[in-house]
Amino acid sequence: MDSYNQLIEEITANVQHINSEAGLFQLKAEYLGKQGKVTALSAQLKSASVEEKKRIGQELNALKEIVTKLFNDKLQAITIEQANAQIAQTQYDTSLRAEWNKRSRLQGGYHPLTLIKREMEDLFHSMGFAILDGPFIEDEFHNFTALNIPQAHPARDMQDTFWFADKVHCLRTHASPIEIRAMQELTPPFKFIAPAKVFRNEEIDASHEAAFHQIEGMVIDKNIGVQHMVYFLEKLVQEILGHHTKTRLRSGFFPFVEPGFELDVTCHLCEGAGCSFCKGSGWIEFCGCGLTHPNVLIAGGLDPNEWSGFAFGLGWDRFAMIRYGIEDIRHLQSADLRFSQQFRSY
């Protein structure tokens, strides 16, 4: 026990004089290493009786725990002291924040189309709609035929299509093919939206682009009528554009719905007074809509005598222009950081 107590006093005194991690680890090896002083005490166990081995073994374990704690506490104290010394020597330049702000002006923010897409997806998701996607390259069946647009149908002339060399595949001209794929795969009743980038070989101007974005939506259930569609779309416009926005419903032709309609909203620039953007009418087309045509239900594998529904499609580029007062759709495709920078949230 005398050796035991002397060893603890010796280690405690030596540890207090150590000021570096390297010196502490070296000292630890002198006591707890294979040739260390504490380890050497274990040699006494060889000549001890069974009862002495038990007592000496317990004392050695207690000694090792005490010594280990001394070293760990000292190591923690050295680490804190070194950290405090480094902090004391560090100089902070308060002008760095201003310099960061200067650099940040060269950075963009989320694109308005991204902001609109997220907002629309969150809105529809809260209403119980699924969010679906489909391929950019479509075949003729899904892009035209299944949507009640056969080969000789005049509606094909309304969409200037980017065809591939095989004249069978094309860049999708609308998001409606996703509806066909959904009907073929889902079990009704169901409702979903399909945000999609679409392509048409059109002349580019302030309100037309060759590549733009649509959000198609579909609701399939039993006994769906026009009244359900009108109520839903009016509530949708109020949620998106505000309760002050007025709407009007006009007859429209779309091969995949019957009857078909076009929903207009008051112009965001002139608030209905008439301007160059709305061509003096005070109204802007918001979306096309209608009850799903029976031929489309059949192409999607559904029985039109059992199921009915409505579909709608809106250009989310146009919605972004309405929301943010963008007067030229070409800004959305410009990749100009000065444009997207305006929509930063920081």
C-alpha cells in the first residue's frame, strides 16, 4: 500500500508540471505502458496467494482508473488552454461582412419558375393531389392518338411539333400524355397534377416561347360534372392570385375534353382596364379545361359509363408573369443573373 500511495503522489506531481500533449502522452507511457511502473506492479501477482491475488488485483484496477482519470483531466485542461490561446491571437476583420455582401450581389436567387412550381405543388399536395411526371420524348399514341387526336385531325396542325426522324416520336407538345399514362397505371378514383416542360416549334415573341411549362391536372371519380370543375377552378384562382381576381369562362375547343372551356382572369398589369399585354381586353387566358372526353377515358383503360372527370391545363410561365409582373416571357429563359437576382429571399 505504501508503494501504491507513493505512486499516486508521484504521478499527481508529475502531471501538474506537464504543459503539452506530447509530454503528457510520454508521461502516461512511463506509468501505464508495457514497461510502465503501474504495469510492473502486476508482476507481484505471480508470487501471491489466491486471496492476495484477488486483493492486489482490485487495488491495481483502482490505481489504473485513478491514473487514467488524472491524465484525461490534464489532457482536457491542456486542450482548453491551447484553444483559448489561439482565440486570443485571432483577429477578426469586421469589414469581411461588407465584402461578402458585395460579392453576394453577383449571385442569383431561385428562379421565378422554380418558386411557382414549388408553390403550386405545395398547394395541390395540400388538396390531396398526387404529383406525377413523364418523359420529354413521347410517341405519337400518347401525345396525339390517345388524346382523341387521330392522324387526320385538324388539331394536329394547331401544335407545331418537333418530330424525330422516325416521324413516330416527338418532343411532347403538352403535358396531357402524362394523363394517359396515369389512367393506365392508377386505380380510380384519383386526382393528380403533372408539372412539365413542353416544346412547340413556334415563333418566339414577348408571349410565346419554343420551350415553356404547363401544369396539367385531372380528377377522375363517379358522377363528375361541369359544376364540380367550375367550383374547383374558381377556388384555385382565388388561392393562387387572390380573392380580388375576377374570372370568366368561355367555350373552347380541345379534342380531349367535351365540353371544353377556357378560363380567363383579369389582367395583372392593367387590372382589367385594358393594355398592350392583354391586347386591350382586360383579360388574360389562365387555363384550358373541360370534362374528360369518353374516347380519352377508353384510351386510358377506363369505362366511360362508370367513370367521369375533368382536366385542366395552365401555363406556369404565364402564371409567373402574372404573379411577378413580368412583361416578356423571354426573360424566363434568358439565364441572366440580374433577372433571377430580383427573386432572392435573402
